[in-house]
Amino acid sequence: MPRRHIQLPNRGVLGSDPYTVLGITRGSSIKEVKREYYKLAKKFHPDMNPDDERAKQMFISVQAAFRQIEADLDPEKRDRKHTQFNSYERSDDGSFTSRRGTKQQSGFDDE
């Protein structure tokens, strides 16, 4: 199978703004974001580009950019992300109480 030539954006794009990585504007809808994500994920997928390290890195960057934008645009995912680590409060006795009211021991000795 002949090796395909892939035109990658310049190297600075890999660590930049997620909208730039996906090639979209900040006002894009979630539908537009998904369309660009699927197009780029297919283009840079490691199965489509075996032994191409740059394509693999771009695939990883595209995935990370999509996750970040999706979390920002989807209210349910955004709320889940922000409350994930704020669901427990520490009590005076060293145990943790969830916001749902269940109590769990910390598992550590406070000696």
C-alpha cells in the first residue's frame, strides 16, 4: 500500500487553542464542532496512518481539543466536570460526607 502524504498544520498548533486545532471559530455550534472533529479524527487516525508519529500526535491533539470544547458547550458535561471533585465534605471526625448524605471513612489515621 503506498504511503499517503498528510499535510499537517504547523507544529505550534498542537499545543494551542482547541478551536484552532479543530479549525473552527468560537461561535461554532456543537454540531459543527462534532463534524470537524470526526473529519479530522478520521484523517489522522493511527489506523489510517500507520508508523506516522506526527499523525498520531495530531490525532491526540484533536481528541483533547474536542473533549475540551464539548465540555464547555454541553451544559450537562460542564456541570459534571465542575462538581466531580466537590461532591464530598470533610467532617470534624475525619470522615467524608457526600452531598447526598452518605458517610464514608477516610481510610487514614490522623495520629
